[in-house]
Amino acid sequence: MAYPMYEVDWSVLPPEQNRRFNPAFNIATIKQVVNEAIERVRMPTPTRLRDLIRQIRAARTAAEERSVVNKECAYIRSTFREEDSVWRCRNIAKLLYIHMLGYPAHFGQLECLKLIASPRFTDKRVGYLGAMLLLDERQDVHLLITNCLKNDLNSNTQFVVGLALCTLGAIASPEMARDLASEVERLIKSPNAYIKKKAALCAFRIIRRVPDLMEMFLPATRSLLTEKNHGVLITGVTLITEMCENSPDTLNHFKKIVPNLVRILKNLILAGYSPEHDVSGVSDPFLQVKILRLLRILGKNDAEASEAMNDILAQVATNTETSKNVGNTILYETVLSIMDIKSESSLRVLAVNILGRFLLNNDKNIRYVALNTLLRTVHVDTSAVQRHRTTILECLKDPDISIRRRAMELSFALVNGQNIRGMMKELLAFLERSDAEFKAHCSSAVVLAAERYAPSDKWHLDTLFKVLLKAGNYLRDDTVSSTIQIISSAATERQAYGAMRLWTSLEQSAVSGLATEKQPLIQVAAWTIGEYGDLLVSEASSAISMVDEDGVDDFVRPTEEYVIDIYQKLLWSTQLSISTKEFLLLSLAKLSTRFTTQASQEKIRVIIDTFGSHIHIELQQRGVELSQLFRQYGHLRPALLERMPAMEPVAAPHRDEQELDLSDTSPDHTKPDQDALLDLINGSDSLTNGDVEHQPEQIATTNNNTSSNDILDLLSGLDLTPSVPAAAPAVLLANNNVEPSAAPAALLLDGLFAPPATPQPPHPADANERNAAGAEWERAVLERGGVRVCVSARRAAGAAATLTARATSQLHTLTDFLFQAAVPKKIQLDMMSPSGTTLSPQGEITQVLKVTNPTKTPLRLRIRVSYNIDGTPVLEQTEINNFPADLFN
Amino acid sequence: MMQFMLLFSRQGKLRLQKWYVAHPDKLKKKITRELITTVLARKPKMCSFLEWKDVKVVYKRYASLYFCCAMEQEDNELLTLELIHRYVELLDKYFGSVCELDIIFNFEKAYFILDELVLGGELQETSKKNVLKAIAAQDLLQEDLNDGLLH
């Protein structure tokens, strides 16, 4: 034989002399080593991770980088076909880097699972890392990983168990949570602190995902607080906090741990320096903050529990070193707790003083926190916060948007009857220079505050005019109608004053070309001048003082012709919206009976006639109809275009549009009749001008609510006794498509002036929607303390969608349940009446929202839910922005 | 609870992303892109907090890297800054005066360290020593069995 027989030599040599013999090798490991050796020879060694990173970093252009990545991805894909590659973990690591750069890497998901199933620790470590980064909530993959996790949760190696717990904590879906809860519960009871703390946080996440699973963790949880290990303590406190927030029963159950928590906290602040947990001279601030927060939850509305923690809170508040961020962190949390529990008054004074110091701190972060906390405490002790008013107003001028936002909200919370004049001056100045994103919120808050605390009617009107001028198009639509309502019910000289003030603004905007930016202003001005134009041009109103707050009188009385010239400029502008032009056109018609000279009459007629051929059907219709009032029906004109009677404010049952406001005093619409109209409009999403003929009961609907104002204006100018000659032109004016006849006229008036007493019945449009609906999309958007709100979305005809919010409560009866919603400006939102305001366990409140989105911008919906649990008001807010992309196609 | 953590460079390159809430990949990318732009646009003198969508973003810049955490409304912002600082200290101890390149080339280690500090969006260990001990022990377990397979 040509080759020496090494095998024979092996067997004869005694083990201690044979360096290649290792008794620890069993058949399996030998096989593995052999396989790996073969593998290394058969497959060329793949690029090393750091070499790939170098290559990618060396790429000079995006295209070059893409080509490197694509080449590597192609290679990695090809290796995935190999059954048992030792290089798998390296390839996945490279893929994870590529994924971080933003390239797709989902094809590595299954490979991660193979790595997790491997017995090698390196493989597992990289596999779990990949799982956490690459896995989405897809069912099939999740089933596979649940099995892997189950195996590893039973491993003998603590680090393997740790990896599995870490992954479960990061990506647990409700199904995984249910399947693995019992394993986690077992591990909480493990004697090993490393596993115990991780299992406790896993339980925290499981309860977050599936609140029903809480019960099973209760027994194991309490003992966590008896541990010495800070990791176990902090995770235990986190878990208990979550449980307490989850259900009031659990909250009561844990009331008895208050003394334990107080003792732990006391030990922390009294114990000497411990290098392991020290942060700049403070002993374990992380644990302290968590305990303070749990104490706050346990002491809320509970005199006995609060009493037990008064002393320790005082100690923390006075003994904490405040030169560093970490000390202020603890003070901040302490102040929140003092303000939330039923604490002693001396303690509250201490807390407010701490906030006062915070507000003057040089560190921006501390100032931010102070503003934030003051906002939360302003309801508890307003006068204490009022003392800092000047500082807070100063923060409105801060260059930092975060500070400004906080200062704005706090400023509005501080407005009252005494300081309204001064505060509004500052806030109006803020409104003028503020960022676009603040304008909507700020202007509606100004409107609300003015309404609530206005010292005089004149001041109220002046403030509204300033808001109209400064907020421009960011103003909420309902401000237009509420301002009009206020003017209509004011005294005559106020109305003249309003017309004169608004004329100045209108004229300036028209001349400077800024009218497009200020359409709500133009609308209100047009309405007012149309109604009271005679007072505007008459010398009789010279007695009214036009001197403003700064002592300037810049009012110049216009001639009738000049007013009409400005109207013409605006009406012929291509930039103004249709509804603004509708306001202007009607206003101009009204002016024909307010102005006296023949020349102005003639001018008005000419302008109105030009609209007889307007490209927009609605305006054309009005042009033609109004022209008739100068010809055939000229004798009806003065009676039809009489001045509006005073409108009455009404608090609408539903809010429609834009920014939310919590105040319940703002009248959304000016007239009860308009509500009836709005309901009709809401019910006729798919209604276009052409469809009206088939639905005579819905006459007088138009596509936008502002124009319905005008229709009402016209109709209410009529004598309401049903006299046929008056009713006929009313139909002509109010309805575009119904043939002018006496019968529908009576119907029309019924429908308009008898608002439906019951909530809107299902709309005829619903049937169409159901047919057009694609797959229904549904998500739980809020889940807290057993209260759950789900939103489902369904496609509807014509760039619209129907959203249904369903609220359920597991344990409690909720009262005063209020659902509010807001959408971006380009989208229109109509809210139907909710099915109720009281939610009992097993009951359900539904709220239907109709969304019209002509521009098909991505839908974002901010919802706010408020209700009372046992007399405690709760407010939740969230934003949904993961609606299906094809919702409006 | 922390919803996610991002590390990115001054040039806006993502260096680490850790998500504790389930979002589709597309949404994650969108959030990341928008948030990076927003944070980078802020001036150095501004405060470290940003109310952004329904989360509260707490960020801090260390040398060329931004550490950025999205927290829930009721979380303590100042404590989040301490948490970020703790993570930076751990990276520094582990790599020995850490720099951006360490995190680029050893991104998996940066993840491993974060996973020993935070679990499911909540802090799991307040002792630096314990975190580093756990990492060292696992590194040892890894080197013993298969050196070189990963790197």
C-alpha cells in the first residue's frame, strides 16, 4: 500500500499520546466538523462582513452602492439554497447591514428562523437579531418562530433563554403572546435574576398586547418586589405599573404594596454611595423614577395611600441634588406625583416652587419640562401658575418650536376674565408670526377664549376681525358662520362698525392681492357688507368711532362705485374659491338694494350678468337667477334681498372638520335650520347637481355648506307664510334642478324649516357604498384599561370612504363618551351622530365618519376619545396613519 | 415605553434602528426618513424634545451621531436622556472610546448591548457592570464555538 495507514496508528497509540484524540467528541460533533470542513472546501468563503461594509462605503455614487448591494444580495440568495451552510450567519449579518441601508431584505426571514433553530450560539444570536429586525406580523412566519421560541425558552443556557425572551418582548404578536404566556410566567419564577428580569418585561409586553392575559401573571409578580437585584426591581415595578393602568381591580389589589415601594425608595435615597447604581451622585435614578410613577398611580384619588407617601415625596423633593439633569429628572417625576395624588397643601406649594425654579433654569430641556408640567397642574392650582404668566408669555417668542408649542397651550389655559385683554394681545401677535402648523389650533383657541371671556361686544368683534385677518385660510370653517351670527345679532351701530372695519380689511386684501390667503375674511366681509352696505356708505355712521387700540383711525368712507369696483376685482379673480365667490356674488346682489345711485345699480347688474356664462355651474346658476331679479322679477328684488333677521347660536350635536377643541361652548353652526341642512348634506355624499331631480326630498342640498348659508339668507328674507308668488322664485333660487312649481315649493319649505328631530336614518347612499366597498380594513387604535376603540374603513363611491369607530369597554360603564376626529385640511370629514354617550360593559358605541378626499392625499385621522369612569374623566388621543393606500381609488 | 430608537449620523445615514412596535417596513422607512430630517433641521441650542405625531421624540447628539428615542406621552423625557447617556457609556466601555466607525463595523454588537439594556421598550438593567458582564459572557460563548464564522 502506497499510503501509511494512519488509522491503524491511531488505534494503537494510547490516548494520552494521540494529540488528535479528544474524548469529548461524540459522533454528532465529529460529523459536524467533517461537514463544515467539506463545506469550506466546496463553497468559496463568502465576503467577510467588514469587507462588504468597506466596499459599500467606498462606493462613490448611489448607483455604485446599489450595484455592490445587488451583487451581494444575489450571492446571498444563491447561498440560501444550500441546505446546511456554515456561512449562513455571516450572510444574514451582511443582509442586516444592507437592510439598514434601506434595501429590501425580507427574503432573509426564513433563513433567520433556520439560524435560530441551529444549536450554535453565534447562529442563534444573529438569527434572533435578524428576526427582530426583519420579521413583520405575518402569520405563517410567526407560527414558525413561536415554536423556536418555545424550545429556547426551555434551554439550559441562560443566554439562550435571554435571547428568546428579548425577541419575544420586541416582536410579540397577540397570537405569540397567547401561546407563550405560560412559559414566560414560569420564567418569572426562575431563581436566576438574569432570566427573571427579562421574563418580567416580557410579561409587560404580553399584557400590553393582550390585556386578558394579565390574571395569570398576578401571583408571580408581587414577589418581584422582595428581590435585592435592581434589574428585577425595576422590571417588577414596570410590570405592576402596567397592570395597575390596565384595570382598577388590579390597582386596588396592589394598594397594599405602597409601604414596600416607600421602603425601597427610602433605602435608595438614604443608602450611601453605591458605585454600581450611582449616576452623578444619585442612587439609581431609573428605579427611583419608576417607583415615583407607580406611587402616583396608586395614590391617585386615594387619601390613605397618599398619606402613606407624603413623607417620602417630601424627602425626595428636598433631598435631591439639582445641579445635574439626573436630579431634575427625579424632581420632575416627584412634582407630577405630588400634583396627582391627594397630597398635603404644603407639599403642593413645594412642588409649584420647584416648577417655578425649573421655568427660570438655563437648560432648555428643563424649561420645556416645566411648561409641560405646569399645563398638567394648571387645573389644580391656577393662581400658582398665573404668577409665572410673564415668563410663559416670553416663551411664546422662543426660537424652539417645542417650547413654543408648550407655551402656547399653557397660555391658553391661563386666559381668564381678568387677563383676557393682555393675553389676547400676546396670543394674537403669536398667531400672526406662528408656524403654519400652529395657526389652525391657535386661531380656534383664540376664538373660543374670546367667546368665553370677552369683556365687551365690541372687543369680541374686534378680536374676531383680527383673527380673520391673521389666521387667513387656516381658520376653522365654523368661525365664519359663528362670526356672522354674532354680527347679525349685534346692535345696529355695531353692525355698521363691523361693516366699516371689515371693509378696510377687504379693501386692503383686494388691493394688495392677498385675498386668496384670507378667504374666510373675505367671506365674512362680503356677508356683512352685503347686509349692511347702506350703513357703510352712509355719512350717518360717521358718529361711530373707528379709532383702534393703537389710537389710529384709518377708515376712509368709500363711494358706492369704489365698493363695487373692489367686488368686481375679487369676483373676477381666478384665485378665489367658489364658495368665497358665492358669498361675494350674493352680497353684490344684496348691495343692489342697499346702494341708491343709478350708476351703481347698473354696474352691479353688469357684473352679475357676466356670471350667466360662468364656467362653474353653481356660479352660473346664481348669475342667471340673480339676473332675473333685475329683469322679469325686478319687483321681487327688494323683498327677497331684505336684511337677515338676527340668527340664534346653537351648540351643534356633532362637530365636523379640522382641529379639535375640547370646549363645549363653541357653536358650530349658526342656525338650527342649518343643522338640518347639514344633515342632509352629510347624507348625500354622492349627490351632485344632476342627481337632485331624483330625490326631491333632498332639494336645497348643494355640495358645500357655505353656499347653503346663502340659500338660507335668501329664503329667510321671505315672508314665511306660504304664498305662492313668493315661493316660486324661492325654488328658483334655492334649487338648481327642480322644476319651478308650487308643489315642491311647499315641500322645500317643510324640509328646510322643520329640522328632523331624530338622528339621521341610514342614507340611501349607503347601499351604493356597500356595493362599491372593497375589503373592509379594521384596526384597534386605542386600548387602555379594558376600553378599546376599533376603527374600520370601507371604500365608498367617488373618492370617499366610510369609517366606523366602535368603542367597547370590558369592565366599566363609561359615561359622557365623546368621540372626536380630525383630518388634514385637504380632506373633508363628516361625523354622523354617535349611537350613544354611555357605554356599558359588553355594550358598544358606534360612530360613523364619512371622509371625502378629492385629492386622494394619504388619510391621517387623529382621534380623541373622552369619557368618565366612576366620575374620573379620561382623555385618550391617537393618530391613525396606516390606512390602506387604495382606500380612495 | 419606548416605541423605537434610531441612531443616525449628521449626514442622515441610519446606523441602528430598534423597533418595539409592529409597523410595516414601508411605514418604518417613512417615519425614519421624516424624523431624521426633522431632527437634523433643529438648531444645536434647541431643547432635546420634539412632539412629533403621537410620540414624544427625545434626542441627543454625541459627536457625529444622533441618538433618538420615540417615547410615549407619559414617559419622563429627562429620564430618557439619561437612558441614552447610559447606552452611550456602555458602548464607550465596550469598544473603548467608541466612535461612529465602531458602530458601523460592529453594528450587531451595538444591537446586542442595547438588547441587554432595554427589553420590549423598557429598561431592564440599571447596573452598567451587569450589562457588560452579560455581553462579555455571550461573546465568550460565541468565540469558543465558532470563531471567524461571522467576521
